[in-house]
Amino acid sequence: MDNNLLGSLISTDLDRKVNPEYVCTPATSDISDNELADYVASWEDAIRQCRGKLSQKDYDQALQFSTPEKLLEDLKARERTKTSRTPWLSSLYIEMAPTVRMLEKTSAIFLMAMRPKRIETSMIYVLFYVIIELSLQDGQRWAKMQAMLERATTSLRLCRHTAQWADIDEELRNVLLKMFKSLILFWANSAKFMRTNPLSNQTRLGLLDSRIAYLELPQFSD
């Protein structure tokens, strides 16, 4: 990775930590403005779809945790509430902190890949909070969601590794867009299902377990 690209990524991460509403700033792009606008429109459409699947209550509550730092603080707080009935909370922070950090690092690359267009990524963290909140209510449900999150973390890590050794081009931009769209739409659908189907309904819980166990992420070469 050249020094300019590395510097841009570091700057993006720092700016987003200082300002939770940070979005990318104009920079030189390798594609036309119209082509890039299509990418942005696709992302914005996915955000609208996700917003429509969340209840107002879930959305309003999750907005308090729309940054990586706030999510990490929440994970620590949840871990301290562990009881004999919720043993899966005992290592929640250790298990999920790498996912949050990888979301942060890879979304910084996504932000830069969309330059000079401006995009918003807070919905990634909003939805992450919601699916954590809902899936932790049951040990079996959480085990399925945790396995999905581990696979997603692996894909995010591979994508970030690829970006370190290659220029941001159409292939990488496509992978980033498809990956983040797949994640947020999957999380939004899972959240809607968990919210509208009670845990006492074992048939519904089984269906949800099947949904959580499956997530198709885009493939790309490393």
C-alpha cells in the first residue's frame, strides 16, 4: 500500500472517532462520477431497506451505539451482567471486539473507495447493536449468530488484507459494496424476524436458527 493510501485510511479512522457522523471527503477517483453514483445509490437503497425493517424503538435505542467505541463499551457492560442463566455473556467482549474493530477498519476502506462521493456508514453499527441485543436473549440463538459473525469477520479481514496490497479498483469496490450490503440486509432481516417471533415458539426459533446459520458473502481473490 502506498503512503498516500495508508495516510488516508489513518485519517479516515481518526476523523470518524472524533466525529461519529463523519463521512468521506472529496478525493481523486479512478471511475467516472456517474459510475460512482450508481455504487452510492445502491448503498443508500440498502440503508433505506434496512431502516424500514427496524422498529422505531430498536432504531432509536441503537442510535446511541452507532460508533465502534460505544459498541465496545456496551459489550463490556453486557459482560458484567452475566448470571448463571446467561453464561454466554462471560466472554462477550473478547469474542466480539475483533469483529467490531474489523468492521471499523474495513468500513474506513469502504468510505474511501466511494470518494469523492459521500456515504454514511453508521447503519452498520446500528444494526450490529440490534442483532447483538436480540440474539443474546437465548443461548442457542446466540451460538448461531456468533458463528455467522465469525465468518463475517474472516471475510472482512481478508478484504482488508487485499486492500493493503492492491489499489482500490472496480473489483475491490464491488466486493466492499456487496459485502456490506449483504451484512446489513442480513442483520436487518434477522432483527425483524427475532423481534416479531417470540422465543417461546420453538418452530419459529428453529427457522431463525437456520436463517442465522446461512450468510452468503462475495468471493474475491487475495
